[in-house]
Amino acid sequence: QYYDQVRELTYRQNILIDTSPILLFIMSRNGRIGYFNHKFSQVFNTPFQQGSMYILSDFITGANKTTQQLLSSLENIQTYATLPVTNLQRNLYFDLRITPYYNRFGQLQGYSCGLEDTTDYHDKLQKAWVEDKFTTDKLTNFNKMWAVVGHELRTPLTSIRAMAELLHDNDDMEEEQRLEFLAGIIKETERLSHLITQ
């Protein structure tokens, strides 16, 4: 009777798992997948066959080095965890939600797992990162250009101001020198005009 109850509960569990819209699977503590649902089969194009051996690393890998290290030593995951993972082709991204389960003696037996598709979020994040980098590069280039323009503008402005102050402060300046300073002011303003129109 006990075995009949276990079989019935297992059957019900499999029905619940199989009809879920989320990718679900059960995994042993060494990474062997004992069961996965229909959605998992569809996404990874692998039908579940009782008696076949499936290993987690046949389907997903860590999205970063830390996650990959955790996946290579599953027994270190003792509590609920959410890990960023990707398929082997690295074109689908998921959050792996992994929950350990224990036997009645408190020994780790395995994990019940779900994969939440985060590909759309990942793509939006990548796009935002690229746009941010583009904007940052544009601002950096603008700042460099502004520094050059500022330097190029300061030189003629300084010359114009110096010549204008000399003209203003020296009423008794000779006409030849006065005309020379005025010609210098005209030359520097032409240079400024040229810089601005470039």
C-alpha cells in the first residue's frame, strides 16, 4: 500500500510538473536530471525518456564564472538559490531557481529546479549597455573636442583683449602702432570666425 501511495503521488507530481508553463526538472545532487517537463523538452528540443541519462551540463552553463563554479559543485548549494545561466549556444538566458530537498534523516537528496526565461530582459539590458557606452563615448569625444576648441578660442581672444587694452590705455600711441594693433585685432577676429565656422 505504501508503494501504491508513492506511485500515485509521483504520478500526480509528474502531471503538475508536465503541465507547468515554466521549465521544471528534478535533479540529483551530482547533477543528474531524473525528470523534466514538457516545456523543458520543447525549449531544449529533447524528449524525456525514462531510463535515459541526462546531465545538467548537457543543457545549461553558468552565465558567469561564479555560477559555473557553483554548478560544477552542486553539493555546496544547501539552500534555495537563484543563479544566472544560459543554454550552451548562449542565445537563451535563464534564472535557475534551485531548491534542495532532503530525506527524513536530513541528508541532501537532490534539487527541484525551475528555469525562468530572462532572454528578453538580458537583450534589453545589453541594448541599454550598448546605448550607454555610445552616449559615454560621445560625451568623452565632445569633452575632448571642447577642450581643443576652448584652447583654440582662448589664444585669439587673449591677443584681441591685450591689443584692445593697449589701445584703450595709451591715448598718445603713434598712429602707425595704433593701425598695427587694429590690423592685429581684425586678423584675430577673422581667425575666430574661421574657427567657429569649421
